[in-house]
Amino acid sequence: MRLDFFIAHATGLSRREVRILLARGEITVNDELRPKANLQLQPGQAVRCRGTLLSLPGQRYLMLHKPAGVVSSTSDRDGTSVLQLIPAELRRDLHIAGRLDADTTGLLLLSSDGQWSHRITSPKSSCSKVYRVTTARPLTGEMIGQLRSGVLLRGEERPTLPAQVEQLDDCCLRLTIDEGRYHQVKRMLAAVGNHVEALHRERIGLLALDPALAPGEHRALTAEETALF
Ligand code: URA
């Protein structure tokens, strides 16, 4: 694993903060001063921050900018799995806290802590999810009104809870929902006579996708971010 990834995962610091620590000479690897951020760590090497030995914590909490074309699965039987985007050293026991469809992009949370993930995904949690939705056809006032009040999804008996809708463009809206039904956003748009062309998750609860992460990149959550759930 790269040194800067290791420090971020061990400390929960942001990549910017890790760069500052390295630049200030506060990190040593086997007592060597000023190691390079991209140094590939070997098993047994001792990384210290101001003399304190760093280690990967027992539990891992990560955010990934999920690109299109990878499946939210921890097995690659169904195609390329998001786990393949995470360094092998961090993969053990990781699971996904709130899946996205293969063609959906954006914020995906992964953790080894089942209780933490449950707080995000449990139907009882009031954890809102914010999506940017691009539609095939222009959005009408009637469609927006229906989405706001709640719509009946095909095959279901209970309408969706009222959603927050902000129209961004003729064919683009920001949708905030407080539930996580199967393919919910696509089915909501189908229920109002439209079709989802592209879907991107911007936020889960108070946690937004880090704009510094390019598609396919991940980082450890900070202690404050982890504590949001
Ligand atoms: N709703 C969907 O339809 N797909 C997703 O990936 C997420 C929410």
C-alpha cells in the first residue's frame, strides 16, 4: 500500500492533511525522515507520526466515488466489483452500506463495521439520500408534483414517502428521498411517465461525496464523518 493511503487510513486524516504532515517531516518510515508520499510500504515497515507508531484501525470506513460499469457487490461473480477498486489490504470483511445500480455513479460507503452500516441502511433509519437525476424526457410540473407528494411504484401497495425535488434543468433534477426501496429512483421516474438516463448519488445523510475524488477513487472517512451515522 502507498504510504499516503496508509497514513490516511490509520489516522482518518484527509489526503490534504496527510500531505501537510509529510511536507513538515512529521512522518518517518523505519526511522527514515521525509519519505515520499507514493512509497510502497513493505510488510513490517514501521510508520511513525511524531514518534507514534501508526497502524490500521480494526474497523474501516471508506467512501468511494463509484464509476459506472462496476457492480455494488463484494463478489466479482456478477461482473467487475467495486471491491476491486479498493487496495487488497483493506478489503477483508468490507461490505457496502447502501448499494447502487451498476450504471449509477457517485457516493458509495463501505465498511467492516456491520452495526455502523446497519444504521445507514436499516428501513427504520431516517437517513436521506440525495440523487442528481437526468431524465430522458423534459420534466413537467405535474411530474414534479407527483414526485413531491409520493407515487405508487409498480407492484407495490404503499406510495413512496414525500420527496424533496429541485428542478435543475429541463431534464435534470435533484431528488432527496428518505427510503431505500429496490431501484427506487428509476421506478419513481417510471411511475410519473419518464425514464432515468443517468443517476448520481451526491449525499447520504449529512455526508457528501468528496469533490476531490475522481470516479474510481476512494478515501477513509474522518472520525467526524464516521460519527455522522
Ligand atoms: N435508485 C435507483 O433506481 N438506482 C440506484 O442505483 C439508486 C437508487
